[in-house]
Amino acid sequence: MGLAERRAQLLAELEPFGDHHERFQYIIDRAKTAPGLAPELKLEAFLVEGCTSNLWLVPALEHGVCRFRCDADSLITKGIAALVCELYDGSTPQEVAATDANFLAEVGVTQHLSPNRRNGLTNLVAKIRAFGQAAGR
């Protein structure tokens, strides 16, 4: 599945909720079942700056595609980060570098985040896209 298809799938998952409270509950429930990171990967080098909670992003290039794993010590942060990682995971570096994660705004997620969480999300996406740009060279 390509990045455009994953984006459409994530939008389809998030759009049906009647209000942002239901949508955030879904994101939190998703975070509870999302895989975490092993303690040895929760390094300062993988921390995403600018969020009120600790958020780790572990990027990798495997067989020509980008792989992204994340974890956070807050369920809402982990859930949102997992959605973003799911969007980009398995894409080529060029796709990653060229694609924004604006699907979250389209379904009303970013509008209901605190300024610190919005800042963390912006930094997460910037870090992912920068990895794609560097890996594509």
C-alpha cells in the first residue's frame, strides 16, 4: 500500500467520529495496543523536542523504504505519533520528504491539541520528513 492509500485509510478511520472527544478516545484506545519501544531505544538521540511528554522516534531505512517506530509516555501523544508513523512507514524516502501529515487537521485532530502537543506534532513530522530527505540522497 502506498502513502496516498495509507492516508486515505487513516482518514476513513478517523472521519466517522461525531466529535473530537470520540476521535481522541479512539486515538487513545489505539495507543494502548500500539507497540512500544524497548527501553534501550528510548535514548535522548531519538527524543522529539517540543512536546510536554517524552516522545521517541526511531527511523530506519530498510530495503529502500523508510521505517518509523515511536513511543511516548502519554497515551494521546503515543496515539497521534503512531498515526503519523503509520502514514509514513514503508514509503520511499522521496515520498516521505514530499508529504505533509495534514490529514490530522482534515479530521479535526490538530485543532484540539494544546499548543505544546501541536508543537510536538510539528516537530515529529519535520523529523520524519528530514529523515526521508537525508535517506533519499
